[in-house]
Amino acid sequence: MKQMKRFYKDVTIAGRDDGYVIFLDAKPAKTLQGAALSVPSRALADAIAEEWRNQSERIDSSTMPLTGLGNSAIDRLCQNRGQVIDHILGFGRSDLICYRAEEPAELAARQKEIWDPLLDWAQMKHGLRLMADAGISYIEQPLDAIVRMQEVVSGSNDFTLAPFDLSASLTGSFVIALALVEGHVSAESAFAAAQLDEIFQAEKWGRDAGAEARRTSLLAELKAAERFVQLVAV
């Protein structure tokens, strides 16, 4: 990916009625689509500003995950909120943790141990009752569960939906993503739940360098999503 040359010296923050704007020298930082980079909390603005300050001669977007999530909340959610909600709901209709292994018994037991408490939490906290079963056949989730998922997502603001959408995409699970953005589980726990099958296989058959690199990247992105949500709430 081509990197842009750093074009600014100073990074500052200014409070406005609708949030906090990051300034590069005397001009507001812009999202990819040209909107002012304005976020709802000072803590998040400080963290994003620090990402901009830490850039060297060239701007490396891969080292700016909070900026990326801020851009997504402003650009993508503003114009395509309905599409993002549908995208998140898709992971609920075919949630990873609802599809269980029949064998080996050890894997099935581990899935039950780690995934059942997440389903129980979703039902107790949100009245979200999802069905789980062994096998690869598609599970038609109850209509009331679909409706409840839509209510939960539709009630979230754009700065929650951006990390929610990222987390659901990374984990393949509406429930894991919801638990992460609501602070019920940590990024590490969300990662362990989402990668349960892969980790089990690696324990049995050995670790692959490429797969390990992908898992390291996935965990880093989940940690960024977790931190983003926490900073929004400060």
C-alpha cells in the first residue's frame, strides 16, 4: 500500500458542540471522504491524535487503527448505516458459536464450555435466544431472536457500530462481537472464543507460521476495537 508523506508538524485537539476535532497544524484532519475527523470523547480524540503524532516521514495507516475506526464511524455509518446493520445481523443469522462439532468429543466439550456461557449471557442480558446444534446444516434462528438482534444493533450509535461491525467480521459471531463492545469479554477472550477450533487444531497438529501471523493480526484488531469502545465511553 502506498504511504502518504507526512504533511504536518503539530497535532492538536479542539472541542466543539458535537465532539472533539483533531487538527493537523491549523486545519482539521479529514476522513477518507473529506469530513472533519470529529469524535465524541476527549479520551478518544487524545488517542487518535497520538497516532498522528507517532507517524514518521510517511503516514502508515496500518499503525492507526483508532483513526481507521473513527473514519468508518463518520464516513461509512453516516452514508450506509442500514447496510452496516444488515451486515452485522448476517453474522447473527449464522453465528459461529451456534454451529457445533459432533466429534472429536474433546472439541465438542470445549465448544460447550466456552460458547454456551456466551449464549446464556446474550439471552439473560438481551433476551436473545439463539439455537445451537451439531453439524453443518443451516440453523434457522427463531424470528424473535432476529427481531431482538435488530433492536440491539439499531439502538447503537455510530461510534459503537463501527467496532461492532469490525469485531463481528473478525470473529464471525454477532454474540462474541456484542459481548466485546459491551465489555462483557476482553479482546483476548473474544479471540479465544472465535479461534477455538483453529487453536484446537494447532494444539493437535502443530502450529503454522502463516496461521499464527494471521491470528496475531486478528487479536491486534480486536484489541483496537475494544480500546475504541472504551475510549468512546470515557
